[in-house]
Amino acid sequence: MRTRLSLVLAGFALAAVAAFAAPLLASTAAERTQQLLIGRDGDIDRFVVLAQQAVDSGDASALAAEARRYAELYGEGVLVVDARRRPLAEAGLSVRDAGVPALVEGALRNQPGPRPATLTPWSSGSVLLARPVGTGTRVAGAVVLRASVEAAAADVGRSWAAITAGALAAAVGFVLLALLLARWVVRPLHALERGVRAVSAGRRAEVPAEAGPKELRSLAVSVNRMSDAVAESAEQQRRLVADASHQLRNPLAALRLRVDSLAPAVRDEGRRAYEATVGEVERLESLADGLLALAVAESTATRLAAGGERAEPCDVRGVIADRVDAWQPSAELAGVRLVHPGGGPLPAGVPEPDVAQVLDVVLDNAIHYAGDGATVTLRATREDGRVRLVVADDGPGLDAEGLARATERFWRAGGEAAPRGTGLGLAIASSLLTARDGGLELRPVTPHGLAVHLLLPGAHP
């Protein structure tokens, strides 16, 4: 935006300078041309008077002498002829020179000569000026003067050079002013953009409110206030979740002890209700643990967005092998086969505990939902500087709604009637990966099944 605004302002400035300089150049050239003509008109008038006297007296010696002195002094030719076109005085100019006969004929008919073109710095040579001798009813002859334009063209060139230099200086000044104005206007906008990005990343915005137009300064203050409100609200929400889940641990632990202590005293007719109570207590414990893990994941995301730390890289294939070994007994009990092709080290810019936690969530879901006889395959590859870890199964998979909502908090396949889970596992995994500049994607497998794609950033050099 700064470049576009600078170009627009600079273009307007240059157009204004050009609109001012062009007429000034034209008027300067026209003025100097007029000065040349006025000066030579006085000389021609003097020769017209002398020519009239020579015609009246029949003696052209004084006229011829004056013409020679003029030609020697100024280097310009003079020709005077009578009504019969006979030369009365020739000094540097002859009746046979190019263009002279036509001017003589016109002057003898009392017609004004053509006006010379406006001079420019590159004008050269000379111009011919003619004037009749006598009155309009009785023309006694004609005077032709050849005037050099070299000096006048040089004057025009010097004037144009001064005007051009001034115009260039003004143009440079206007362009610099346009650049400064564009910077003054756009720089606060960049600061506002950084502030909005900080808010979207979970940080507090610190937009300077001292520079730029008044409206932008007011907007910067509003953005800072909004950022403080959003950050405070997010922090209060995180604390509420973390405190609530933490405070629930003690009463849940006490409730679990009391329920376990009642096991020997439960009769057969109350056994079903007792087991349902134990299941609900276990679900509450799992839910409290999940809420606390989610609060920790969101706190980690906020800290990383603020640039608080750099992740230590880990070997993704090594973590996969470790978690496959850990989940192998559960998979055998569920009738699920875990397949991991292995391979050499594959570093990723995510701490090992985070990768292990995400893999635990995904493997837990795959083992329990894929079904007896299913196969879960894990593979990790490098793509464009990132690491793609895929956990795919050939179980029943998810429908379109399930694929879209699986990472939502508290959503579970099967709804409220689902036999297990809190609906927080994939939400926690997605938060952890997003915090590390990664991501989680769910894709269907043909002909049936589910593939969980975990995108991890590559390891820093």
C-alpha cells in the first residue's frame, strides 16, 4: 500500500510541476522571440526612413554607407530596393538570395511579411524581415533585413535550463514530500496490522498511538483496548477451565474412594446401579483430566504465539515406534493389528512429549473404534520441509458430519449414547499441533476407514 500511495502522490506532484513548467517554457520562448522582433523592427524603421530620403533626393550614398556599417557591426545583411526592384543598398544580402525575391514582392504590394516561428534553444540560422518604403497608396521601395537568431536562441536555452532546473528541484521536493506523507500515513497502518495479527495469535497488541493522522491514532488506542479485553477474556476462560478441572480432582478422588469402599456391601440387585455409578465416576475423572489437558494445551499455544520458546526437535519415527510398543497390548485385546514400516530418523520441530501425547489420542481412538480384525497403519514422510504423520485404519470410519466435527470439544461419535470418551482428545491434539505451527486433518479411506493426518513443522537447522 505504501508503494501504491507513494506512486499516486508522486505522479500527481510530477503532473503539477509539468503543468506549471510547460507554459512557463513556452511563454519564455515567445517573450524572447518578441524581443528579437521588436529590436529588429526599430532597425528596419530606421532604414525605411533613410530609403525614403534616398528616393526623394535621388542620392543613395548615405543609405548604402549606413547599411555597410550596420552589416559590419552586427553581422546581419541589409537589402534596400526601389519600386522598380533596383538595389539602392546591398550589405551582406542580395536580391538573388533564397527567399528574398518573395519578400520583396510582398513588401512592394504593401503586404506584411510572414511571422517567424517561436524560438527554441535548438533554433539556428537567421530569419528574413521585410518592410515597404512609403505609404499604403504609394510604395517607393522595400527594406529586407536578415536577423541572426543565435544569440536569442542561446538566451532561450539559458532560460529553459534555469526553469528546468527549478522544475526538477521542485519535483524532487514534491516526491520526497509524497514519500514522507505516504510513510506518515501507512506506517501506523502496518503497526495496526501487526496488532491485529497479535490479537489473532493470542497476544496482547501494543500499537503505538503517537504517529500518523488523528484518526489512525484513535484507532490504535481502540485496537489496544480491544486487545486487552480479548486477552483478559481468554485468560479468564483458560483459568476457569484449569481451576475448575483442578478443583474437581479432590472431590472426585474422595468420591472414587467412597464408591470403591462400597463394593463389598453392594448386593446383587444393586450391582448394576453400582457399576453404572462407577462408570460415571470414571467418566468424570476422565473429563476433568481432559479439561486440564486442554487448558494446558491452550496455555502452551498462547505462550508459543508470543514467541516464548523454541521447540526441541525429536525423531518422529522413534516416537512412533515407542508408542506402538506402548499400545500393543491394548491393540491385541481389541483384536487390532498395529503396523509401522519403520525407517531412518525423521526430525520434526515439535517436542517429543507433544508428539507422544497426540499419538496416544489418535491410537486410542483408532484401537477402540476401528473394530475387531482392523489394521492400523502408521507412516511418516517429509513433504516440502514439513513432516506428515498418517495414522490410517480400515474400520468403519466417519461420515461427512463426523469428519467435520470430530475436532470439536465434547463431540463424540455416536452422540451422548457413545460408550466411552469425553470428546476432548482430538480437540487437545489439534490445539497442541496448531500451537506448534502444525495441524490435524481427518480424511476418509477407500473403501472404508479413517486416516488422521498430523502435520508437523520441520526441525530447525
